[in-house]
Amino acid sequence: MEIKQQLRLSQQLVMTPQLQQAIKLLQLSRLELIDEVRKELDNNPVLSDEDIEGRAGGDERNRAKSQAAEDKLERAATQTADTRESEKAAREVDWEKFLENRTLQQSVPGNRGGFDELPPIEQNLTKPRSLQDHLLWQLSTSDFTEHERLFAELVIGNLDEKGYLDLEGVERPDGTRTPDLTIEDLAEEAGLHPEDAPDVLELIQNFDPIGVACRDLRECLLVQAKAIGFDEIETEIINSHLHHLEKHNYQAIAREMKIPVEEVYECAKEIQKLESRPARNFTDTDDRSIGITPDVYVVKDGEELRVMDNDKGVQRLYINEALTKKLMADPTAKEFIGEKLRNAQWLIRAIEQRRKTIIKVAESIVEKQRDFFDHGVAHLKPMILRDVAEAVGMHESTISRVTTNKYMHTPQGLFELKYFFNSSIRRVGEDDIASESVKQAIKKIIDDEDKENPLSDQAIVDLLEKAEGIKIARRTVAKYREMLGILSSSKRKRLF
């Protein structure tokens, strides 16, 4: 072993704070970018959302903003002194005089005319009540004991999005799962005797909507059947022959129950009127409050498609150079102002680079998907990240960040940028087609089919190859059909 010096030349990529900030801004959505800009405006006194230097010249409002920014910088440089002064001023307040002035103030008249007396419009807006809120309201009007009420709250808190009681274990961060629960476990946690748990659960299941808090489809239908007053045959079909009912195998039900098949048909008609998803009319999200603001617009100007960025709501940032130079002369604030100035310059540069990158990627997408913008989804071409990355001269990871949570308003509607990236599927004697176009073709075929004789997956394969020249496997049709939320042919069949 020995100690010696060596000279080595190497290259490495160093993630500077500025580069990390640029990457972070690139993948932010539009709303997240607006919040980030507001945070920087609050934290960096050098930044301004007004171009003071470009519009200075007797404008009183600009002088007021400049003075406000100067005051903000001076407060940041002398924070300790200001704190002591404010504490001293607070101690010197004449509270007796303050209270006396409050007493002498006249109350605002209550019969004012006009719109001033109306409450804000936000107070007049309503939102859909969630299933949990609806059930808790009914629980509050019930005569449950304290332990029964706690048990009911635990049951309501464990409902899934369909309205069923979900007591299955959850996965831990280390990959293991928690054990499944039972209603007896919930009763023990609520201090209720386990033997009383089924009775209290039955009362909850008869809340509106009837069938809520059931553990499976069979129990949900049985609760509704009992409340409506179904006869023994219909109840027996739900209890013992639900698997045949789902497949419309009425002959098997008639054979096993030894009753005419016509009677099974009549029972099936009544059973189909029951609700299989109690939470169907309830939602935890108000769809009216969900809004998407596009990042770019694609506007058709004659035969040309133009891409324009949407900067509405995003504040333009500037540097108040005159104020910065004035305060840089102060030795106590020079280091502080220098750091804030560098951060401001990097932020402005990163936001501008983000805007240019999004425009460049959007223009490349428009160029490659021109047929889509002219004729619709059926003409969407297969495209991957590498195609756009090579066109704009960027890495695929950059394209992935740019297209995440970014939206484009087009003549065909509003789409996420990632929507335009699809895998390719071969067509006989023609160019490849995008997978999204195949999904829409499958959806159109199923929408136009005879509901009494629905098409099987193999029949859809044959139609796609014959009509569109699309040659895909049956399992691919099944996969796309499930992604579209379409049932199989046996479950789509309409008998009544």
C-alpha cells in the first residue's frame, strides 16, 4: 500500500439547484405553476408582476408599487429591528380608548337597499350530497344507542364507491396486508355486543338507498327484494341462481327449480329493476366544480393550424432594476439582494423556457397529427415520445414531463397532450392505425349492433378486418372493450 497523487479527467452531470428548478417547473400543471409564481412573488422582493421600468414616467400607480417594493426590501433587511419596534408599539396601545371608540361606532343599518344586503353567491351554490353525508343525516335522526351509533359510523366509514361494505385488508408500505375485518370486529371497536351487530347492520341496510352497506351483490338484492315484497320464487332465484341469472341462462334456472321458463322470464324482469349499485346517484366530487384550463390553443386559420399559448392567469415576472441598483448600494443588504436577484433571473428564464418548450412540442404534435385535427379521432396516427423528441431535438424524458398534466384545446375538443401518443396497429394494405382509433371503431361497432343479438369478440375481429382492414387478435378486442367499460356479449344481450 502506498499514498500517491493522481490527475484524472472525467465528465459528470451535476444537478444544480437552478437545473432542478427548471425540471420542476417543466412538469408542473398550469394551476401548480400559478401557485409557484405567487409563492416566489411573496418570498422574493426583487420580483414584480408589473414592468415598472417600461412604464415609468409620471404614473402614480407605478410609483406606489415601486415604493411598496422598496419598503418590502427594507423590512427584509431590518427584520429584527422592525420586530422590536412592532412589539413596543403593541405594548403602547391605549386599549381603553380603543374599546371606547368601538362602543361609539354605530351599527350598520339592516334595511339597506340594492345588492349589498344579499349574501355572496358562493353561499347560494349547492353541491351534491355524498352518500356518507346522506347516511349520517339519517343516522342522526334515528334512535340508536351510543354504541350502536358508533358501530353505524364505522360501517358508513368503510363503504366503497359502489355503496358496499368493504372490510378487506389494505396493503402496507412494506408489501404486507392487514387482516380482513368482520362486523364483529367493528362492534368490538364500538363497544357493541357482537351478537347485536347483524341487527344494527340490517337497520343500516334499510336506510335510503335500500341495500347500502351490503357485503356483496346477492345480499344487496335480497335486502331490496325483502323491502319490496318479492315472492319466494324471485327470492330463491336471487339467493341460489344468481350466477345463472347473470349469464341469462334461464333454462338452467327453470330446470333446477322445476318451474316453467316463462315464469323465470317474468321473475328476471322484476329482478332487473333492482339497483345493483346503491351509491349510483351519489358522488364525493362535484362535477360542476371540475374545470380544466388548456395550456395551449390550436386555432384553424384558413388551411393553417396555429398554436397559441394560454398565458391568461399566469403572471408575467419582471425585475425592478432601479430599485435593485438603489438597494445594492447599501452594504448591509448587498448580499441579500444579490442572492434574490440571481434567483429571480433563473426563475424568469425557467418559466420562459417552459413556455417555449410546450409550444414547440405542441407544434410538433399538430404537424404529425394533422389528419386528426381536420377529420377526428378515427384519423389519429400512431405516435410515440421518440417521434416528437427527435423532431424537437429533446430527450424523451423531457417530452414526457412536458406532456404530463398539460391540455390542448383543439377544433375536435379538449385533450391532454399524452392523448396523442398511441401504439401502432397494423392494417392490411394500408398505413398503421393508432390504438385509440381502434378503440373508437370497436365502440362504434358495439353501439350499432343488434341489442337482441350482440356481437361476440370474434365477430368484432372479423368486422374490423373486413371494414377497416384492421387485423388484431380476439384478446386485444376483449382488452380494449374492458378499457372502454363495455360488457361481454352475453351480458349485453337484451331480452326484454
